[in-house]
Amino acid sequence: MKLSSIVVTLILTVGVSYYVYTPLPAAIEEPLKLMLLDALFRAMMQVGDLCQCLGLSHHITVIRGTISGLESLGEMVGGQRGGVRVSDVDFDRVPVRVYEPPAAGGGEGGLRRAVMFYHGGGWALGATKMGSYDVLCRQMSDELNAVVVSVEYRLAPEVHFPVQYEDCLAAAKHFLEPGILGKLSVDPQRVAVSGDSAGGNLAAAVAQQISVDDSVSVKFSVQALIYPVLQGLDLNTPSHQQNHNIPILHRFMMARFWLLYLGVDTSLHPLLLSPSFLHHPSIPPSVRSHLNWTTLLPAKHIKHYRPVGMETGSQEVTGQEGDLLPGLLDVRAAPLLAKQGVLGRTPRAYILTCEYDVLRDDGLMYTRRLQDAGVTVSSQHYDDGFHGALSFAHWPFFFDVGKRMIRGYMDWLQENL
């Protein structure tokens, strides 16, 4: 081999290693796999940004296409999935995928339990047919002998808040109609609402609305939220500070997803990340009290972090900046901001959080606020977990922590639904 070839190979090796390598906490298991996953996702984001800058395509479209290609490869490797009956239908004009278990009958009177599931993806990515979600819903249907309804709500950038929420709420109301439950042989006393990440956001918001809507006769009996995103006013919580650069949901990515969801100009990215944003005079003190992590978080999660930005406050917002606050103050987008009276009417909850996740404190604060409102909450925290781990329990990464998350989630539903 010529010296020039050796040099080129060495440079490429060093370059790839530099791109892939990310310093990770010692407690995270399988760090190399997580680095590779993060490098893949960052590469998709950067290629998407380049395509958007060149006017070729929106960056989300590029990411969706890449994910779809990887999913297709996964189906070729993984083969066919059988056992559970799957049908794609519409619930009040919202596409859903319905999973029905192979076992006949269920509990008393032959009725079965049910789960309405909302997938994650920053309100812009993900799909009911996506491999990880399809596998999870099939597993739930089979193991729990449950009817599982996975909702194909519309996504950003094609639509913005509150469309995603409205799709999910419409599908939920349709599903909870006694006639629909009866047709699917579902026990109306055993219906859960669940979701992960942005899907956990939608599940929490829908659970709140259904609980206070007297026109809906059947209510959800449990809510199961997997590392949910529950607010966007304070992106400087301890978990955001601690995990700002931890895969796969970096702090700046979370801010981008919020801006995309709300349909706000991306130039407001620095404002959303500003330490002083939460202290803007337009934000009522009562709202800030619902986000006061100094009282809502356990000391072990506060660690050495302290509130920032209180000294300087935030400048008066004008123009497009003023479009950001209404969405972030809306409880349909930020369920953590709901009043105690609303929280107290929601069903008992399961909330999964991960130590190495910017959204960790959202879930922990919601756990505390629900408990203060009298709701029974089962909090399951993974000290070695990272955001999205549950979705990477299958091909091609097979993270052990993701497998443990699925097992814990399934066991809780088995016992409580």
C-alpha cells in the first residue's frame, strides 16, 4: 500500500472517530452503541439542514426518508411478525392502527382491556407503522390480551399545534364511545392512554381533557407516560443542564422540536434556551410555581444546580417573539402547567424517567404535582437510561436498558390495567 493511501486511511479513521466519539457518563451501559446511534442521528440532522439550506427539501422530510429506509432494512432482516390481527382504519377521520390479540375473550364477560398509544418523535417524526412502535404495540396486544390503538396523528411541519393534540383527542373520544368499545369487546373500566416522549405529552394532555369533559361517559382508567415532554418554558432545569449534550435528545434539538411544533420562526432558538426566558414578566407567577423545580424535584436530582436567569429577567418580547409564549403557556401543549383541580381528576399514573435525559425533570415534576393533587403515581426511574432507549430495544441496536424498560412498562400495565 502506498504511503499516500495509508495517510488518507489514517485521516479518515481519525475523522470518523472524532465525529462518532461523544463523552458519556460512566453509568451508561453500552456506550459505543450509543455513540454510533447518536452519530447516525446527528448525521441525518446535518444532511437535512444542508438540504433545507440548499432549498432541496425540508430537513424533517430528509430525516423521515432516512428513517424509512432503515426501517425497510429492519423488516428484511427481522422477517414477518405474526399472531396479532392488525387493521388500519379511521377514528373520526384520524388514521389509527388497531391491534387485536390472538387469544379469544378476555376477563369477565369476555371483555378485554385496551391501550390507546401515541408515538413519539418530537411531534414531527415517527409513525404507527414504524418498526419499534409496531413491535411494541403487537407485544402489548399479545401479552396483555388487549386491544391496542396506535394513532397516526398529523405531524409538523405540515401542521402545527394544536392540530396534533386535536387529532389525538378526536381519536380518543371516538374510541371511548360505548358502541366502539363494545364492537371491539373492550372493558370500559380498563382503558389506558399511553405514549412516549412527544407521545407522552399528547397522552398527558388528552388524559387531562377527557377527565374534565362531562360529555365523555367512559374515562381512561390509567395513564402510562414514557419519558414525556411536558413543558417548554424552562429548558434550564437540572436535567437540561446536566444532559444538554447527551444522546440522543440534545438540549438544542429539544428546542428545535418545540419551535417546529408551535410553528414559530427558528430564529427564536436562542430565546427559548435563554436562562432568563422563564422570568419574562408576561409569565404569571402561578405558572412559574408549577415549574419550580427547587421544590418539586428530589434533592438527589437537583444536585448542585441552581436556578439561573432570575437576576436579569427577560426583555419585552415583540413581533414574532410574542408568538412563542401563548403556545408554551397553553396546557394542551404543556400539561405540567395544569391546575391542581384538573390534575386531581386524571387517572392513576405510571411515569418512566431516565437519568440521562433532558426531559427527566419534566416527568419527575409531573409525578410530584400529580401526587400533590391526590393521584396515585408509580414512578420508575432508570439510573442508566437515556432518552429514546425503549425504541432501540430492537434491531439494529438491541439496548439492554430498552429491553428492561419494555419489561417494566408491560409488567405495570399487566398489574394495573
